[in-house]
Amino acid sequence: MIGITTVDVKPFEGQKPGTSGLRKRVKEWQQEHYTENFVQAVLDGGLGDKKVGSTVVVGGDGRFLCVEAVNAIIKISAANGIGHLIVGQNGFFSTPAVSGIIRAGFQGKPIDGGIILTASHNPGGPKGDFGIKFNCENGGPAPDSVTDRIYKIASYLTSYRICNDLQCNVAQTGQYTFDVDGFGKFVVDVVDPCSAYVDLMRSIFDFDKIKALLHGEILGRPFRVLLDSMHGATGPYVSSILADILKCDPVDLLRTLPKVDFGGCHPDPNLTYAKSLVDQLGQGQHDIGAAFDGDGDRNMILGKNAFFVTPSDSLAVIADNIQCIPYFRSKKVTGFARSMPTAAAVDLVAKAKGVDIFETPTGWKYFGNLMDAGRMVLCGEESFGTGSDHIREKDGVWAFLAWLQIVAERKMGVEELVKAHWAKYGRNVFTRYDYENVEAGGANLLMTFLEAQMLGFKGKEMSANGVTYKVDTADNFEYRDPVDGSLTSKQGLRIVFTDGSRFVLRLSGTGSAGATIRLYVDSYVAPSDQSKLLLPAQELLRPLVLIALEVSKMEQFTGRREPTVIT
Ligand code: G16
């Protein structure tokens, strides 16, 4: 019989989940009782009345502190009467894999939620970030109502419960059973983190057709891939699907070994942090490339010669070709969705197909209700997130396989597909400027200053580089969830011009120190506007960017002349 200890604690300040879970510097998590407190709050706030006897999935992206946190979660779960944990071997799971397992259930038994250990695309290692987030029984990130409850509990917590003597060998798959004082049987199943996810992908895509594409049977020449897992969670899934099943050459699968510090890299798949992939693709030896983030939910798609596909375009191309993916052939495509800062390319596809389109706040959690209600099946965000209702998280490997499937069906390369899309629908040119780690006071002032001025913007003309735009509307985006009626406000300052061009400013909710300001700019070029259709995005959007920087007084408030990252 394993005993339970109640540990008296004082609550910590600031255990408030952001866009997707609580993300903090490793040092903060290493304070005595910090992790245990938050885990107790997650179990109480996330599972509520269902806590005793519940079944929960646990795992993370392999970053520094994951194994320690998994062991703490096992001991605290036992002491809280959780009945059954499904834990990835070595505490490892990608975020999409956890979502998939929650939805599929385990050996016929429903699962009540999941705890994912990740700070996603933030760097790892002792000096990096760690994070914990809770996913609900639908497999999706907890909505605001649940994270608010977790935060409230964390803020008042006076003790947590733990089975200090319980030892579970998470390095070895198998079933472990314990007898916990007062609760009785507590079961931990340590499972292979890949197999269920690989089976799910096999059920969605036509692997034989993709294999035929890769090995030259469709285009009359091999279609060569180059993938960068950035030492994050996709590595084992990529090795299993792309190398073992689809027989890609392992030399084309880069950084597939998960590392606690991501090998020192910043595991964010964008043009800045995945530059080595961009450079290698630029040599013209490969036909498609992709990079994935730390926990495997983000993706960046590139074509031959490093042709960059913006996430907004990637979503729109997948939407337009949705019937190429076997999974969608047998289901009703009811609608698509995108986050507000994402350029509206997919809206045009929705209109052409006569299906609904939804514009949500930033954060995958806002898509869940729409999917659960059957109102949309495919969605994406400019922050390199693309996914469908097969799970309730964005899914990097899924997005890459979707592209391969579309290429195999349409028999066209990546750049050809995107340019054909622009010729049909026009081009929603997009760029994002990130000002990372700026001083929080200055960032907040910038937002307050801009919002106060916006009241007088309507009808005002703004010019830069000889181009003038007239403001149509200016607001702080708010979203009324069409399914449950909940209202989410203050989701980003939008200045929209009469020609539909716009810029948006919002503060990131995923950073761990200081503040990150994101400036999103987009504009539409009609298919008939041949002179502009193929121009570089930065050239097309320059006047709008200059206007946004001037109006927001970016340099004055942040002291930054240049952004950290341009996408
Ligand atoms: C998380 C959410 C995404 C969201 C992104 C934006 O991504 O899951 O839905 O788009 O944050 O973050 P920010 O608030 O920094 O703009 P991830 O990949 O970090 O889990």
C-alpha cells in the first residue's frame, strides 16, 4: 500500500496559462513546489468532478524537465485518485499524438483529458522554457473557462497531495499497477508513443500513392523530400512514417533525434529559425521541404528552390484540394476556419465551395467547439499551424502528408500548385514582423496608445512610399463563439483599409519573459493584376508596413529599429 503525503504550500504568482498552457523559464519551474502546485491545480481545475477514477494521457516533447515532470505527475495523480494514466515511453509524445490518443480512447475505454509537457516552439534546455498544458476529453486545448479555473485554483492553493514512494519505470513499455492508500488500484500504461499516431495517418492518407510519388511512379521521376524535425517531437514519427513506411532516404530526414535542448536550436519552423533547411532547399536538389516545431504541431512548407508557402496559402491550397485526401472523401465538408490575423485566402475557397468560414481569435482552442459541433473540418493559423478534425490540435506531420497527397493527385509541384491557386483566386499577400522579448511596459503602452487613437481613424488617409490607404474600420477584435455563445474580447488591434488591406497588432500569449509584439500585414492582389501577382511579398507590403510602424510608434515604444523575425 502506497501512502499519500499532503504538502503545505503557498501559491505562486503568475501561474496563468497563456495562448496554450503555462510556459515559463526552466528556472522558474525548478523552484521548490512550483511544478507540483501547478499540476495539482491542473488536475483539480481540468478534471473537476471527474477527477477520481479518471483516465488521463501524459507526455511531452522530450525537452529538459519532461521526465522529472512526468514522474511528478504520476505521483500526484495517484495521490488524487486518478484511476489510470497512459504515459508515452520515456514520457514522450508529440502534441498531435496526445490529442489523437485522447480521442481514440485506450483499449475501448474513454479518456478524460491529457497533460502535455511542452513550451512548443520556445527554446529548451536548462536556460530555455518548459510548459504544461491541459487538453480536454475532446482532445483539444482547454478553453478559457477551464484555464481560468486552473489559474484561480493555482492562485489559492494551500497544499498538494503526492505519493512520494511510488516509482514507475517510464523507460519500459508495459502495465504497472499500484495500490494507493484510500483509493485502491492505480494503473499506469507506458506505451509506444508512435504506433497509434502512425495508424491514424495511415487511415487518413493513401500511403501507397504517396510512396509511388516519392519513388518516381507518378511524375516519371522521384519526388525528393527534405524534412527538418529540429530535434523536436516529430523526429520519431517522421522516421517511422517517412523512412520505415514510405522508404525515404534517411539522409533527407534532418535532426530527427529528439534532444532536451533541441541541439541548441530555436525549434520554431519559420524562415529565420529553420534557415539551414531553407538554404539546403535553395540548392535545388529537393522537391518539397518542411520543418516542424518542438512539440510537432507547427509546420512550414517549402517547394523546390526554397519556394516559401505562407501558412495562409498552405491552408487555402489544402482547402481547395480537400478531396485529394481520402479522409475527406467520405465526409461532409461543412466549413473552414482561420484565426483573425491569418490572411483570408481560405475565405475565398470557402466562398467558391459554398461552405462556411469562421474567423476566430488566435489559439487552436477556439477551433474545438466548431469541430465538435460539426461546423468545420479544416482550419489553420498564420503561426504555421494547419490541421483538421481528425484531432483537436494542429498537426505538423499531417500537414506535410496532406501536401504530398495533393501533389500526388494533382501531379503538380509545390510552386506550381500555389501559383495556379493565385491565378484562380488571387493572392492574399501576408507578412508578419515579430519583436521578441521587448520590455513589457513599453509593449503595453504601445497597445494602449494605439487603441486610444484608433477611435479617430475611420476615414483617415495614411501614406508611405507614395501609396495612400484610407481607413475603413479600426477595432479591437472580439469573437462570439457561435456554438456556446461565449465572448472573447481584446484579441488584437485591427486597422482595415477601404481596399481590404489591413494591419493587425497583438501581444503574443506564448512567451515566457518580457513581451513579444506581433505585427501582421496583408493585402489582396486580384488574379487580373498580372504586374503584381508574382512580386515579392516584402516589396508589395512595404508601404503598409511603414504605415503600421509609424502609426504604432514601434521604435519609440520598444527601442527596436528592426524586428527579431520577419515571416
Ligand atoms: C500556440 C497556439 C496557436 C497559436 C499560437 C500563437 O501555438 O496553439 O494556436 O496560434 O500559440 O501564439 P502567440 O500568442 O505567441 O501569437 P503553439 O505552437 O505555441 O502551441
